[in-house]
Amino acid sequence: MLVLMGILRRQSPMQAQASTKQRPKDTFRRTRVLASTSYEVLKRDRFLMAFPALSLAATAVISVVVWMVVWATTTGLSLGTVDDPEKWAVEPIVWVGLVVGVLLCTFASIYFTTALTIGAWERFQGRTPTFERCISAANARLHVIVPWAILAGLVGVVFELMYRLPRIFRHMEQAGRNIPVVGPFAAFGSMIVAVVLESIWYFVTYLVVPILVVEETGPIASCKRSFHLFRKTWGKSLIAQVGFELIGILIFLPGLALAALVVLAGLGSTAALFVGIGVGVAWLLVVIVAMSAIVGIFKMALYLYVTTGEVPGDFQGTDLEKAFAGDSFLKVERRTRKPRGMT
């Protein structure tokens, strides 16, 4: 793991503050410093990586179980016909499976992300978090996690349906149905709209989990609060998130190269192919888990700074205050809200 994260080596405060101009390269440099600082926090509490891993595992199990239940209770359903409009019309269980699956996967993701965020919050408050305490605190917040998971899950169902429209139209064409010319274009357009709306939704709800952890407000209030904070920092938050994703890609590339070498070394044999795929997938999962933990830690640090004006100790000298919000906005937020202590 240390080798994987070598690219995130921490810069000194003098390096981080070397330039005050808001050029793109300076902003991405700050993102690397912030990612490195988040990783330093993660190194002290490595168990936090268990939460993204558990989220991935839970999502996989839920998806398999829901698919098996739907398959067992329908007639002739397969991966090739799951988007067939006739199946959706005569097999209501397909709709039920989609909704239940998305809701359960969303809940699992939010629940374990909440536990991770609680661990970061405890560390920033000077305490030593534990796995058991993080889970216990997440359980104590189920009254806000569940409603938010339901709202986010239903929004996810809408996005999923929009993504499925092109495949549904393709099934209709294969069945010999006469589809107006506008049909395929409408389906393709729905995917573009879905991508745009899903991206907007992601950033509007960027700080919802820290809000759930600290303020424990309902889903609508948390969404409004997150949008309020994001609206003041949207440009820099967007650049930071893109920067985190680029860092993840850079860390994944060595694993991809290693997988390719394994395949080439085996001269294209089946065994080498499977080993290469296994290496690539394993590396990818490690990168996803590590970067998910790093982003969760960063979001908690960002929330604390924006709402209290206090830069967590680990982030001192990282230009956190310069990277995101203006002084006038911060003054208002500091007067408006002070996070409660850990419960």
C-alpha cells in the first residue's frame, strides 16, 4: 500500500504555499497535497479502509442475491432479456428487484461511508477512533441514514432507468417493432441527460455525509445544506474531485502495466490471461478502496473548515483555506454553525 501511494508523497508547507496564484496547475498541486495529507491520516487509522471494502462487498452480495431472487421468480429472465420491455410489463418482480436492489446498495454505501467519516471526525478531534466505535456511532445515526438512503436510492433508480432506455429500444427493434426515428435519439439523449444530472446530483450532495454525521439533519435539510456549501465552493470542489480521480488513475496504471506483463509473459496462454486479469482486478479494488477512504477523510476536513474555520491539525499548511472558500462566506458559516461534539 505504501508503494501504491508513493505518488502522494507529502509536500512541505513551504512548497504548498510557494505560489498564491490560482492557476490550474497550482490548484491540482494543492489537490495532490490534500490527498497526501488525507493519506497520512489514513496511515494512522488503516482500519478505515475496511469501510469502503465492506461497502463494495455488500454491494456485490446484494446485487447477486437480488438478481437470483428475480431470476428464480420469473420465467425465462436472463442477462440478455432483462431490459426487454415485455419482461418489465409482465414481470413486476423486475421492477421490484431494481428498486429494492438500488435502495439496499445505496444504504450499504451510505452506512459504511458514514462510519468512515465518523472515524475521520474522531481523529480530527484528537481522539483515536476504533472500528467498533465507528460502527456504533453509525448505528446511532440510522434515523438520518435511512431516510437519506431512501431519497438517494430513488434518485438512483431514475438514473438507472434513463441509462437502460437505449437497451430497451434495442430490444424493441429486435422484436420487429416500428420505432419512430426520434426513438433512438431520445434514448441516446436520455443517457446524456442522465450523465449530466447524475454529475450535478453528486456534487450538490458532496458534503451530505459529513452533515449527517455532525448535524444529524433530515434528508431534505441535509441536501439543502450541502447545496448551500457547495454553491460557494463549486469550482474548486469540482477541480479537487477531478484531481482525486486523476490521482487514482495514475496509481492504477502500474497495476495495469503489471497485469499486461503477466499476460505477455505467458505468451497469451489461458492461465496467464486469468492471472493477469486477477492481478489487474485486485489492484483496481485496492485503488478504489484506498481512494474512497482518502476522499471520505478529505470531505470531513473540508466540512470542518468551511463550517468552523478551523483547519484540522493534519491539514495545517496545506492551503486548505485557499483552495476552497472565500473569507466572507467562511465568516458567515462560522457564525451560523459550530459542530457538536462526538456522541
